[in-house]
Amino acid sequence: MLEVNGIDLYYGAAQALRGVSLKVEPGKVACVLGRNGVGKTSLLRAIVGQHPVANGNIVFNGKDITSTGSADRARMGVAFVPQGREIFPLLTVEENLETGFAPLKRADRSIPDDVYSLFPVLKSMTRRRGGDLSGGQQQQLAIGRALVMRPKLIVFDEPTEGIQPSIIKDIGNAIKYLRDRGDIAILLVEQYFDFAAELADTFAVMERGQFILSGDRAMMQSTDVRQRLSL
């Protein structure tokens, strides 16, 4: 589904990513772990087309999308749930969800049942403004907006940040459901180890713009992984 092959990324003279490679498959959760400032968000920006890469390439569904713009990647099925949610505070919940229609053909512009079954609170708040929701509810709204796009790949940037425990559980259950559907690839960037360990099929730990540990879920339980996150 998604292959990231040896990419480098720069902000001016500063190198944020160094030869990063990653694979994400349908029906799987690939988790990228790391402390603040190690390059995790830069990797996601490269994948969704928000920042160009200097070297390497990105392949999605067998097509090289390295030079493809973010809008075209969205049309291809790449959805992004950004850190900080980035919902529209003055739009209603329903209107926020409908912004996910942008990359869709007119015939596909409807809100899937999954959105409200996964997050029933959104159904009861369709007329409320996004800015009136709690942080956890806004995160659910951001995930719902991504699902409206009928994605083939969903990229999550630290979805548990600043979220109350009860909502974290709901988000975890939603990700499990999407993984078990088998037709969506999921890339999860996270600092909260226990949340990531429960969901990840594969993982990679990032430091200074490169991966220094990677493996499957069983390997993730090693004390070395926890230590790398706590340094």
C-alpha cells in the first residue's frame, strides 16, 4: 500500500529526515514512536504531501507519488488526522464532516455510517459548532472527517495528545475497528507507549531523523523501546 524509500527532508539547511524507509499495509497498524522533535511529524508531512523530500521516493498503491501534491494524494485515498485536530471552530459538526467531501466525486458525498457508530456523540451534536466541543470530541470529529474521505490510508499524528482517558479508549477502539476491516492501512505516530503497544502490528523508533529500532509487536515490548522513549 504505502512504501517510503530512503527519504531525506530538509528545512533550509537543517536536515529533519535521514534516509527513512517505512512500509504500511492494509489491515495493519504501523506505529512510529519517538520523543518530541525527532522528525515524526516531518515524516507525516512528507507522506501526505505537505513538504517535499530531497531524496528517496514515496510509493502509494504501486504509484510513485513523490512529486504529487497533497490534494491529489487525498483524492487517491490518503487521509490525515493532524496533531491539534485542526477542525473549523465556527462550522458545525456536520459542516466539519462535510469538508471531507472535497476529494470525493459528487456521488460519494455522504457521511458514512461508521462515523456515527464509532463516535455516537457526534450524531447528537451535528448542529453544534466545532469550537464548542471538548478536546476529545474535537479529536473524534477530526477522525470522522478523515473517514468521510473513504480513505485507503489514514495517517494519525499523536491522536492521544491532551485527551482524557475515556476518549483515548474510544479512539483506540476506533483504530482497532478500522484495522480489522482489512481495507485500510493505518500509520500511527505516538508518544504514549501503552496505547501504541496495544494497537501496533509493526513499529519503528525514531531519533534525530532516522529509525534506530524497528520490529513487530512482540519486539516492541522490550525494555529498550521504553528506554528510548523516556530518555
